Amino acid sequence: MRSIAFASGKGGVGKSSVALNLGLILAQAGKKVVVVDADLDMAAISILLGIELNPITLHNVLAAENDVSDAVYEGPNKLYYVPSSLQEEGKELDFTRLRAAVSKLELTHDFIIIDSPPGLRDEAQAAIASARELVLIVTPDPASVIDSLKVKRFAERNGVKVTGLVINRATGEKTELRPSDLESVLGIPVLAILPEDAEVRKSGLLQVPAAIRVPSTPFIRALRKLASEIAQEQLAEERIKTGLFQRIKGFFSRMFGRK
């Protein structure tokens, strides 16, 4: 099993889309994957999946009201997820419980993908420290890289292996920082370069992940290569037939059942 936090120094870099779609690709390949939505203020994973309400969420786990196993739901392609909630304000949350929750998930899953909040506020620090590995999501601009350097240093101080960085929303414009520049500043390898892709934004608006709606779009093709590297095996491109697509799409018209 591997627990990997996907983190960024600032918001708006597409971190949640990368984490969710990567999880879907790994699940399509037969891996048992759970995505933990640790971005408690945004609940981005539920939004990207089109889920309006889950009765038990990560908030309940951190408030010691439920065990993490109660908050695991099955989504499309046999991807599991632990949602957060936009409706749980005012709860007394103990962020240190996240490490124990992730440790329990490690017993039953091949990959635990943790969608960390951006930056280094308390919940972001807890999300990063709960994982064994960290992947930084950056856009090729100076502000993103400088903020990510702080996140990297925090992870290293807390014994979390910094596996590498993913450059997201790359356009190839001359004004962008080059991959070699990013590697030099951050001191870690570039694992993948994901292109700016209008289909990803459209998928977000439709609340159907790109890995399901447009599995051959450039963003997903590049992300599939990253998934192969993380899984340490070649993952064949998933070819979703129309009938299967319709069955998967049906998930987004109702609440997913719990695991």
C-alpha cells in the first residue's frame, strides 16, 4: 500500500482534478484506491463527482463521531472516496486523527490518495504529515513554485518522502518556467507535465471526471503515464464502451452507496 498526499503551495493549480482523475485511472486498472478529501473547506472531490451530500464525512471522523470505515463510499470505476462536507461548520475537529484514519485505510487499499488543502495551514499540515509520500502539484509560474518550496520543506522535516512534482496546466508558452528550472529550484524530479486542456474545465462544470467523460483527451493521456509510473507498471489505455460509459454515468444521478 502507498499513501500519497497531493499538495500545492497555493490554490488554483488543479490539484483536486489531478488527484481524482489519477485515482480513477488506477482504479480502472484494477487497483484498490481510495481518495481522501482532506481539503475540508472546499469539498472539491464531492463537487467534481457531482455528489451533493454524504451522511458521514471526514468531518465526522475528525470529530471522533465515526470511524473512517463509516465514511468510505464507492464511486465510479470502483474508486472509493472519503468525502469532506460543506455543511459541517462548528464541529471541534482534531486534525491529528487523520494519521490514524489513513493508517487504517492502508490496511485495505493499494493506494490512498490524499487531496490536501493548499498552503500550510493546520489542516494542510495534518494532511501532508498523514501520508508516507508527497507529490507537489505546481503550475509553471514563479508564485506557484515559491509557495511549493515551503510545502516541500515542511514534508521533509516531518519524514514524508517527496516523490516529485507534477507540472499542471502547461501551455508551452515561452513565458512559462521550464521543467529544468522547476527541478533546479525545488530539487525534485518532474514526474509529469499535464497540458492545459479545456475538456478538464468542462468536465468540472459537468461534474463528470475527465477520466470517464473524455478518457483520450491530452490531459488524461499524460496523467495515465504518471499513473503507470506511480503504479510501477504499464497501465493500458482504458477504452470505455458506450454501454459501460452510460452505466458509469448513472452514478452521477444518485448518491453512491457506502462501502
